[in-house]
Amino acid sequence: MSTSLTNPPRRELQSFLDFPICTDIDQLDGHIGILGIPYGDPYSIDEVTNDQTNAPTWVRRYTERALRKLERWDFDIGGPLLGGKDIKVVDCGDVKADPRNLDLHYRNAEAVVRRMLAKGMLPIVIGGDHGIPIPVLRAYDDQGPITLVHIDAHLDWRDDVNGARNGYSSPIRRAAEMDHIGQIFQIGLRSAGSARPEEVEAALSYGAVLVPDVELQDVGMKAVLDRIPDGGRYYLTIDADGMDPTIMPAVNGPAPGGVTYPQIRTLIHGLVAKGRVVGMDIVEITPKKDLNGITAITAGRIICNLIGKTIQAGYFDAK
């Protein structure tokens, strides 16, 4: 009989929901992969390792608050996260970067996502800034046509900033230049960011469907969801500043309004049901600006909704 009157010091979660870690892309295997991509294409030397590079670790740290235990009933999805199925979720770690070669981490990110897709895995990416979807989406070049669904306060159609063409103001413009990207829906646009009239004209000329936050709040997310065609392959990119800042305050560009938690839950559940979600990212979280971890917890809840609903929808039953 043990006479110990103490417990070991509590171990902080290292991986998302304490899922197994695999950083060897040749050994990757599973149904769902969590991938951190901390670094973007910086506009200045100060942005090379800004606080957003700490976001993948920050989100993982709070996942116990997003879901206490895998066997617990999750009322957002209507059951335990894995639904009693033999589903393997793997945390693939964070993409490596080299300060002497600022393009290398984008190539590394693309290579990892390509490997995940080749293995039939669903990539879920935690950034980093909003340049992150650029290398991720490049890896889907044999997966099209893909409908891109974008949650953001900002338009992100700049061609370049300070000569950088793959930074956080340009991901949707770069995506529009990819042959495998089809329709683009941009939801929650509000306030005034980096977009000038010429960027709005470029987006409209492409055929992007712009849903300002004022329209979203008037008609609701279900009405917006109805505008997205059924039977598609959807990639969801979520900028934290596109969300309501009361639940995601840890951003550099906060603005009143934004997508609420019930609205993003409705969107994720709806996309999963109407077609196939082939990937998702959450970016632009600035940990030092968080309040009681609520931004990280919300990000974790968003990811849990996608995991839980894709499992319930049978995405991985044949794998």
C-alpha cells in the first residue's frame, strides 16, 4: 500500500489534447494531423519572430480547457470527440525555420502538408500569421477544385507589402492565383484594414463573394452558408481578428463586431455536412494579448468542432 501523500508536479500539455507526437514526415500516419506553422513571410525584421510565432504552443497549452478529457461528452458536437471510433489524431509539431533562409520554412510547410495529404490525413494548422495558408494551399494542387472559405476582418488581397508577396496581407490574392482554388467566400469583413479600392476591385473581379460583418449579423450564418454550393471541397482559413474580440481578444488588429462562437460552429458543422472539409487553419493569435487564455481556448474549441463533426460524418470510416 502506497504511503505517498503527494502527487508528481503537474505536466503541462505539450501536444494538442495530449495526442501522440510525430515529427518524422516519413513516419506520418493517421486520420487527422495538427501542424504548427509559427513563421510567415515578414515585412520587417521585427516580424521575423513576433509574438504570433508563439501561438501554436499557446493554443496547445490551453487545450485541456477546450476539452478536459477525450471521453467527456461534448455538447457542441453531441457526443465524445472521437465518437467511440478508432481515430488516430497526430500532432506533427512545428515547422522548422532557418534565420539565414527565410523561404525555407514555407517549403518545409508545403512538404509536410503534402505528406499529410498523401497519407489521407486532414490537416489542421495553427499559425503564425496569415501568410501561413499560402504554402499550405500550394500543397493542395492535386486536390482541386477547392472552395476557399475565409473568416477575417480584413480582405487580404494586397499584391505585396514592402516587396514581400507572401505575407499576411496577401494570402487570398495568392490563393486566387492557384489553378486549384475555385470559389472564394470572405466572411466577417469590417472596419478598415490594409485593403484599398484596387484590392476590393481585384477581389470582385475574381468573383470572390464578400460578406461584410454588417450583412452577416443581419442575415445570420445559416443564410451565408446557404450561399456556399453543396458538394464542394472546402478549405477554411480563420484569422483570429475575424472573430468577435470578446472571445478572441489576442490579436494585433482588434475591431468591434465579428464572427461569434455560435456562428463559427454553425459554419463548420454546415460545411462538414454539405461537402468535404479538406483542411483548416487558425492564424494571427498574439499570446501576450490574451485574457485568461480565452483566445487559445476558443481556437481549441473551433478545432474540436471540426474534428468531432468530421468523425461523426464518417470522413475516416474507410481509411
